[in-house]
Amino acid sequence: MTRPADPEWVRIADIRHLPTGTQDIVGDETTRRRLAGRFGLSAIDRLVATVTFDVHDATISVTGRIRAAIIQVCAISGEDFPVAIDEAVNLRFVPVRDAAAPDEEIEITADDCDEIEYAGLTFDLGEALAQTLALSIDPFAQGPDADRARAEHGLAGNAGNGAFAALAGFKAAALKVKE
């Protein structure tokens, strides 16, 4: 994910003054409202990340949990329903590496994929937590009325109807036209 021009959850961490022990980072009402809009949610009622910092040279590991109470739209019925999120946080902030020469081959390990580069002495923990939250939201979540909506709209999954049956119908019609 790319950082938005006007981030919703800014928590600048200075590597010279990182807190010790467990820290709660709470999203206030404005932050929750703006993040809900960014992620296509009806609401975020609660948002708390409980994290600890571990420093190794210039690499900072942030571990803990992010917990949220969100209101999401059901992918089937279109109705709002509550969802509880409780996701592990495992972030690693590393200093920006020197840019490789254009023709130089770069080898990336599996660990490199989870690194977030920072320049200078600070990084934005809030945006990294916002992205962690975004990745924990099920884009196809189904609410308690999903089965009723399927039955009401003929989406019950019978072999004779649904998207694939419609495509098969189009294919049969196209073959008849060619004959």
C-alpha cells in the first residue's frame, strides 16, 4: 500500500526516544472516521494497537496486536454488520538502503518483504498500523443475513443458476449464432 497524501493515523516515532514497555496507540474519533472512509467501512467504533519496540542497531521491530470494532457492509446482502478484528502486529523498520545501480541485480529474501524503510531519525508507526488494519479486513465478509439474501435473490449456489450458469448460457447462445 502507498501512503496517502494526508494520512489519517499519524504517530511519528523518533528512534532516539522510543518508549520502553508496552504502549497503547489509540485511534481517536477523527482518525477512526477517516480510516473508515479510506477502507470503505461504515464505521470504526474502536481502534487500539498495543505494541512494544525492540531496537537492534538501526532496525526497529514493533510487535503486538491491533484490535478494532468495525461496521462492515455484507458482500451478499449489502447490510451493515459488526466485525471484531484482533490481528498480530509484526513490523520491522529499517533505514533506507542505498539505491542500486540500474543494472545491478537485487536479491530479496522473504524477510525483506516485511520491512518498512525510513529515512532520518523518524518513521510513521500510525500509517504502518493503518495498513496492518486494512490487510486484516475481509473484503468479502458475509453478515448474518447473507443466506437470506442469497435465497431471496436466487444466489443459493444451485448448479443451474449463478454467475457460471449465466456464463454457460452466454457461451451456448454464442455457439448458436456461429451455426
